Amino acid sequence: MKFPVPHDIKAKTIPGTEGWERMYPYHYQFVTDNPQRNQYEKETFWFYDGLHYPEPLYPFDTIWDEAWYLALSQFNNRIFQVPPVRGVDHRIINGYVYISPVPIKDPDEIGKRVPNFMERAGFYYKNWDELEAKWKVKMETTIAELEALEIPRLPDVEDMAVVTEGVGESKAYHLLKNYDDLINLGIKCWQYHFEFLNLGYAAYVFFMDFAQKLFPSIPLQRVTQMVSGIDVIMYRPDDELKELAKKAVSLEVDAIVTGHREWSDVKAALPAHRHGAEWLEAFEKSRYPWFNISTGTGWFHTDRSWNDNLNIPLDGIQTYIGKIHAGVAIDRPMEAVRAERDRITAEYRDLIDSDEDRKQFDELLGCARTVFPYVENHLFYVEHWFHSVFWNKMREVASIMKEHCMIDDIEDIWYLRRDEIKQALWDLVTAWATGVTPRGTATWPAEIEWRKGVMQKFREWSPPPAIGIAPEVIQEPFTIVLWGVTNSSLSAWAAVQEIDDPDSITELKGFAASPGSVEGKARVCRSAEDIRDLKEGEILVAPTTSPSWAPAFAKIKACVTDVGGVMSHAAIVCREYGMPAVVGTGLSTRVIRTGMTLRVDGSSGLITIITD
């Protein structure tokens, strides 16, 4: 398997983007002027993190990558001391994030870490429910602080109360302070994000490894099915849409709700109906907090929440109303999934000869089922609820910068790094205090305009799925179960890259994430807006999926993604719905076009393009 050398790619600067490196933190660059670091980078295997970043990263949006760069690695390496891996290193090329797990190669060092991990992780596993309850309080408190945070405007003259009450502080000071508080709340939120997450994945991996040792030929998806059928709050937003659909039918307002494509038209028409106000009240009640769910992964400012665009939940409600009218059950087939889970579990458990092995099987499975809800639930609190509020707080900061002519448009703020924004705010407040024009009015608009052109060129560039030297064997568990990067997937990606004509490709291989085989028409969707075009019975092909895409799974018959492993969102949801899924294909959205007829085999991981 041959992949490009990272420094060779970086050396081939896209014309018109020269100097793009200043848009990102300096330590994210592949370097040539530091021999030791350069050698490390050349000998390391890096893969494109399309699971989190299907688009090039805006300078400000780097905040979440930096946050998890720190949080995941510190919990792995400095807090719990996970034995086989330290953390995950990060780089950026042309706006795209490449990551590399940092393994521990010395068996003696791994052995020394084991007692620490057993003691520290063991405490969390033994007290999981109590500690998770505390975590929920911490997260809700952090979100409440965020929601209450004021981003003050700068008055021509401060209020008289500043004098009469001896306040001794200006709005300018509080603008600077509250911007810092906003950023720090974001970093703190991500500290909490990884407090449990690595342990959650670890418990899952421990059970997976034990099952594969007992049954060397067991398909990985059989292991995942034993931990399926567990209700989690990440399904709650979608469940709210289903309940609103049922309520619309029972209150006989369904014709109004389905009769308009725009939420504003539905809202305007409902009051004329005798039960319209009642349904509207139920709709408003569902919005907080459940519509604080991102239309994407939540990692990008462009991933607006349902509350920002009510047409998206409306489309989901309309889909479910249509299914109710057609007599189709809209609830997830939980009983069937659990029955199949219990059948598979019993079948494999009965094959275990040793009482000791059977006891360990039960304990590891029980632990995996205990921790699994957190693995999904944290997403709602962090990437969705917190992020949805955070992005809009940043827009309040942007509105002040626009008001003082530092930027031309509120959405221009994302082209600045967070430290550049702090510098610009200092420029702004000192100029306001002094009564002069900020220097930034002549600096930032021109720089932002240039960066917009750079970002467009980045979007037109195709990032290779992997770079550097591929390891002989990929063993790092999170890389496998979350990103779907295995030696097999790397071979498949490399083979596709070597083909000059993508139209000649008739087969793609990926991770067998959910069993079953179907044929159907492909629908390539790259955003939540795109899924509104999905038709009943199509096969969804996407870079990745997110919880806000849940209504799509009520329409489709299978799912294919570029990135992801057996613990990715698409894999988990497809298993809950009992439909085939192939994830981690690397290049499906570049090879497959809407309208192609596909055969998706979720048991083998093979995708066949039957016709164009």
C-alpha cells in the first residue's frame, strides 16, 4: 500500500493559496525546517479525519479540533493511562485535518501502565452510574452558564449607574472578559466530553477483543449486535418529531402541517384551525432542548441547529405523517432488535465451554451495555446542545465587530482564528475608548476576502484518504471501531486511488457495519438540506451521517458512508433499524452519483455499481 508523502503534498501549494498556513495554529503544520519533527512526520501514518470534517476547516472552527486534540490525549495518556496508546496527533493540509494515533511500542512501558489503568478506569467502571449522573449536572450547568453569558455592546457613553454605583468597569472590559469566558466554556465542555468517552469505547473494545479470542471467526457486526437495542437520548429529537406527527394526525391538523414546505407558512396557517394552537404549543415545548440539534456533525459553524432552521424538523414531521397515513409503523423496531440481540448473545454464550470464560463474557458484555448509552448521549449535550448555543453566541460577538466595521458580514468571523478575534477585539475596544478608528477596519476585511478565495480552492481539492507510511498491522482499537481504518480498508482506498478513471470503478469495499443485502437507487447527500430530496427506498450515500439525519433512515433501505467504523453513527442507527450499512469506504461520494443502481451487502462490506 503506497500513500503520498505528507511533505510532498504540502510542497505542492495550490496556486492562489500561498501563505494559507497563517490561517491555522502553527503546530498543525507539516515541517521541513526541523529535522527531528520532519523525520517523525515522514515515518508516521496519517489518515484524513473525514468522520468529523467532511469539509475544509474554517480557521475559527479549529477550536473543536484543538479541544479534542487535548482532551482525548490527556485522558488517554495522563489521567487514565490507557496501556497501548498515548493520544492522537493532528496536522492540517489545505484545510483538511489528518490524524495519527500515537501507539506505545515498548511492551515494558505498556505493562507499567496497566496497574494505573486498572485502578483509575476500574473506579469509573465500578461507579459509572453515579459519576455519569454528576457528569450530566456538570454539563447542564456549563450549558446554563453559556446560555446566560452576555455579549455586551459598546455604548457611546456608559450608563450613569457606572458612576453612581461605583462599578469601576466598562462594557469594553466585559466584552473582552466574556469573550474569554465563551472560549473557556467551550474548552471546558470538551474536557467533560472525554471524561467518560475513552472508557466507553474501551469497554466496548474489551468485550469485542474477548469475543474475538473466544470465537476467532465471529463477524465484528455480530459483536456489535450484542450491544444493540439500548435506548439513548440521542434518539429523543427524532422521537419528538414522531410524537408531533402522531399528534398532528390525532388533532386533525396534519393536512396543514403537510401542506406547506416552509415552516413560516405552516405556523401562519395553524391558528385558523380549532386545534392548531394546541399543536403549536406542543411543537414549541419540543424545541427546548430537543431542537438544539445540529443539522450536521455540530463541529462546523455551518451546521445550524433545527432551531435555526425549522424547515428541517418540519420535513421530518411531514415524512412521519406520510408513513402514518400509509399505515407504516414509524417507531424503531426495538423489540425485534432486542430479540435478535438476545438470540445472538445466547447462541454464542452457549458455545463457551469454560465457566470462567462465561463469567468474563457476562461481565464484559454487561459493562459494555452499561457504558454504551454515554457513548451516544454525550453527543447531544456537547456537539449539539452546547455547540448550537455556542455558535450563536459567537455570532453576537461578530455582530459587534460588524457594527464597528471590523468585518463586512457576521459570517465573516469564521475566517479568523480565535486568538485573532481576541486581538481584533482589543483593537476595537481601545479605539472605542480613545475615540479613533480601529486599525482592523483596514486590515481584516481584505484578509478575510483573501481567505474566502483560499477556502474555495480548498473545497475544490480532493484530500487523499491517507498519507505517510501505512503500518503493517493496525491494532489501535479506536481507529478501527470509530473511523473504520483497517489494513483491509487501506488496501481498498489505495486500489481506488490508483485508478485513473473513476467511472470505470464498479465495486467498492468498506466496513460491514449492519447485515443484509439490498439493491436500489443511490442518493448522494452531503448536508441535512440534501436529505430533503431523499425518496422512499433510495440508498443514502454520504461522507458521514449525524443524529439530525435520523428522519432519513425512515426513508432509505441502506446506507453507505466514506468514513466510519462499527461505532459510527450510521452503523449504530442502521443496526437499530435493521437495514444494511457499509461504512468507511473512503471514496464512495466521489465514485457514486445520484441515480446509480447499487447493490449494498452489509454482511460482506461490498458495494456493487450495477448501472449508471
